[in-house]
Amino acid sequence: MRMAFTVDVEDWFCSPDLTLSEWEGHEIRLEKPVHQILDLLDENAATGTFFALGWIAERRPDLIKEIHRRGHEIASHGYSHRLVYQQSPQEFKQDIRMSKDILENIIGSKVNGYRAPCFSMTDWGLDLLIEEGFTYDSSLIPNTFNKLYAKFDLPASDALPFRIRDGLWEVPLPVYRVSGVHVPWGGGGYFRIYPYRLFSLGARSIIRKRNSFVFYIHPYDLDPHQPRIFNTSKLNSIRRYSGLDAAYDKLKALLADYSCMSISRYCPQIGGKAQNERKNRNYS
Ligand SMILES: [Zn+2]
């Protein structure tokens, strides 16, 4: 079974709850987990799309170059990880332009894809993505629970990539539907919290029904020793820090069980000029 594999390249402190000046001085820890992910992808002859923060790319350009050199797609996660609907349109435009410029200068190729911090996309944000030259967005989860996420009325085929605007594709994140409730099932904290067998059963069911699945993970999901500054409530603590110890083994199992590939390979219909990515072993 095939799935798109994506990584949101941000570090353990890159939260919209902290300002950029508060980020300064925190230890950058993501290089080790990013290399773990790259090695697992290599071992499985798989590829991925890495949605990188401009702020991280400025500080670790060699890491972005390496991800690109090792055959993966580089896309944008914005510059500052501020929620889209907490920015003015002008601020958002500047944020996505900066990140795109930084990433394109580092890799020397066009960046086509964007993912909003905490999936916080807005209607006007989609229009600005087109103006700034993006060809696809991967920010929407038609879920029932998480209030941070954008609220969008998606079409019935909402797990499949679809044209959300003239000139812009949407590649939504998956949900598991049960009794009218949409449970997020794409990865991140949900991947850490759900037992692997349950996650995989859900993923298979979604792929069978919808023929589409976009997985995502953060480097900090694989970092059990990260400083724990966000356990301000029991819920926060569970969301951020549950299952860190087992996440690497679960990711290893996922990459062995599924044929994983970048969004540009998984959804070739979204177009855009490819970044000379490596071919997947099982890709045809
Ligand atoms: Zn993020």
C-alpha cells in the first residue's frame, strides 16, 4: 500500500506560543532525528516531502541541502510558525515569501508546496499562496476535535488531492470516520499515541476507502530527551510527550509496511517542476 510521507522540519521549541526572540537560545536538536528519518527512508528506498521552516533553514542550511541531495522534496512550512489566522494577510505574505526565498536559494530549485503551522489555513491564505507561486497546499484536516486546525467545508472526496483554487491543489491530511466523527489519523502526536497496529489498521482502511493517505511526522516526535516545556496541562503533556520512546520503532515499521513517497511523486497530477528527486524503489 502506498502513502505520501511528509516531515514538518521544525524543532521542539518552534511553537506559536513562543515569539521568535524566545526561540533564540534554545538548543537546536533536530539534526539527529532528521538523520534518523533520512536513514530510514534510504533503507526502504523511499522518498518524502520535507516542509521546512525558514527560521530553521537559515540556521541549518546544510541540513536542508542534505535532505535535497538525498533525493527528497523540499517544501515550505513558512518562516516563523505563527498560525495563519493570527497574522494579517500582509504578515502572512511576507512570512511565506521569506521562507520560499530562503529554501529556493539553498537548494537552487523551485519550492512548490506549503503546509500551514498547526494546519491553520484560511481562505485568503490560499489566495496568497497562488500569488507567491506555490502550486499546492497540504494544510487541511476535516477533523472534529482540534480547534487549532482550520475549519473548511471540504468536498465529499476530501481525502483526495483536489483543486481548491485555479492554480492551487489541496493535498488534505487523513481522518478516520466513525459515527459522523472525524478523528485525525495522519501522524504526529496521533501516531505516537495510537498503538502501531491500530494506527496501521486505520491507515489501511482509509487507503482502501479513499485511495489516499498523507502521513506526517516532526523531528521532535523522535526525540525522547527534549526539554519538556509544554507540559502546562495534562492534555498538552499527552499531546506533546506521549509515546516518544516508541516512535522510532513505529516509524521503522511504517516505512517497512508501506511504500512511502514524496507528495510530488504520490500526486503527480499537482504538477510543478520537479526538484530532481530520487526515484522510489517501488515507484512506477
Ligand atoms: Zn509545524
